[in-house]
Amino acid sequence: MMIRRVLVLATAFIVSGTAWMGAQKAGGALTAQDFVDIQQLYAKYNWALDSGDSEGYASTFTPDGVFNNNVGHDAIVKFADTFHAGLGSHVRHWNTNLMILPTATGASGQVYLVLVDFSVKPATIVTSASYSDELVKTAQGWRFKKRATKGDAPPAPKP
């Protein structure tokens, strides 16, 4: 009788534990490895864009990914090429305060951007903004599904 109770309790524990773990994944829980992989995605995005690697930059997005008004791989490559041919040849993207949250479809991300011009000494801040991101996990790893930039506006002058 005691063995039967132990078996019933063990089975109940295994079933409830498995159900709980499944619910965590279904609810969008992220693992420690997910957080690391997403942070690496943000780094790859900046390094690729700043170095002029337009294909590497586009690979941080899903094939149908959106960056502001650039939709799909080819449009994102064209954006990167155009950016690096101009201002992008002498600026660096600096991201801070990355916040990653689980969602039902993957993750959302928010990060501050400071764009630094290193062609002048001392280096100067060209602009500041923030990114709002929708991320999905693909067979190739985490990718941006949608990325929107919002430029910072100066505060209104005091009356």
C-alpha cells in the first residue's frame, strides 16, 4: 500500500511538473540562453551595420522583417548599403539599457541608441533614439521581426 502511494505521488509530481514546464514555455518564458542569444543579436546588428556588412545586417531580421519603412530582406540590404555609403561610414551605434520581455510569439525588446561620430575629435553624439522590437526564434536563432526607431525630441522650452 505504501509503495502504491509513493508511485501515485511520484506520477502526480511528474505530470504536474511537466505541465508546469509546458505552461511556462507556452506563456512565453525565456531561458538564460535566450537572453544571451538575444543580446548577441543586438550586438551583431550594430557591428554589421557599422562595418558595412549589409548581408550580415539583413540576416539579423526574418526574411519578411521590417525596419521602420523597409520591408523584407532586399529593402533592408538596400537601407544598410545606403546608410553606410553616407553617414554610416563614420559613426558607431551604442545601445544601452536593453530590456527583453517574453511575449506569446517570442520576445519584445527595447533599447536606447546613441549614434556617435568618430570622424571628429572629440567624438560627438550625432543623435539619440530608442528602438522598439518584436523578436522571434527561428531555426537560425533569434531574429528581429519588426524594429522601429523613435528619435528623441528635445524638451519643450520653458516659458
